[in-house]
Amino acid sequence: MGSNLSVGDSMLAGSDAARADDLMHAFLDPEVAAVFCADGGYGSMRVLDLLDWDALAQVGPTPVIGFSDNTALLVNLWARLGWESIHGPHVAGALAEPLVHPEAVESLRRILFGPAGESRMVARHTTHPEASCSGAVLVGNLTMLAAVLPVLPPPEFSLILAVEDVNEAPYRVDRCLVQLHRSTR
């Protein structure tokens, strides 16, 4: 169904098939160490059914860095293949903008180039400083998580959910959170 939808290539970075082919080429190329999403990822859900998941399962994981609508790709790589991804800046925009905190850039550098196992998330602000939790962290755009998680098999372990979304009305945020909660029953 995905490639039969007509949106127009001018709104996306090429046809669905071309974008899926580009991703497959990057994932299957042993010389590619990581894939940085160039922009927000609108249309990333459209390529999911065009990826060769069996072929991807035969190669080692390739780190993918992105956020916003790219959450659809990141979560599917994790849920289907166990690939860990990085909820981080896009090449066009976030990396070029002075809004990116130097600490975040250094953290991304350590994750990509530092010794394995050095990446960790530390919350600097909490409403209950004495509270603690542990587990795998699932990070993504709230609207995209609510769209993709209900169609994927539920994880067999507890998750700590960290979400991002902007300019959403409170009732939409509530709807997405309720949808996520109902999908985990």
C-alpha cells in the first residue's frame, strides 16, 4: 500500500521506492558506519514496507541518528531487528543550528566514537529527585510512537518512555499517551 499512495516527490526526498533503496544500500554497505537522517523524516512510515527486513536481519546493525517523524524508522529497526538507534540531531537543521547544546554534541560524539558501553542517559531535572528507575529507554516522537507501536509486537521487558513533540494541543498529547497505554495491555 505504501508505494501506491501519491503525495508527490517534491514533498519528499524522492519516491518511496527510491528512498527505500537508498536506505537499503546504506544499511547493506559495510563501509557505512552510521546513517544520519537528513531532515525531519516526513514520509518515513511510507518506506517501512518497502525495506527488505530479511536482508537487514543478515547484516550487523548500523546506528541510525534522527528524531521527529524518523521515529517510525528507528522504532521499527529496534522492534524488528533489535538495532539500537540514536534519538538525535538531523544533518539539515539541528546540527547546523546554534541551538544544539555543546554537551549534546559531545554526548553524540562519545556514543558514536567512544568505547562501547559508554553511552548512558542521565536525567538532570526530575520532579522527584529521590525516585529512581532502571530499564531500556525508548525515545521518540510521541505522535509517531502512538502510530507505530500498536502494530508492533510488545517488548518482553519494561521500558522507560521518553518522548518529544512540539506544538501539540494537550488533548492530542493525552490521546497519544492513552493510545500507547492501551497498546501495551
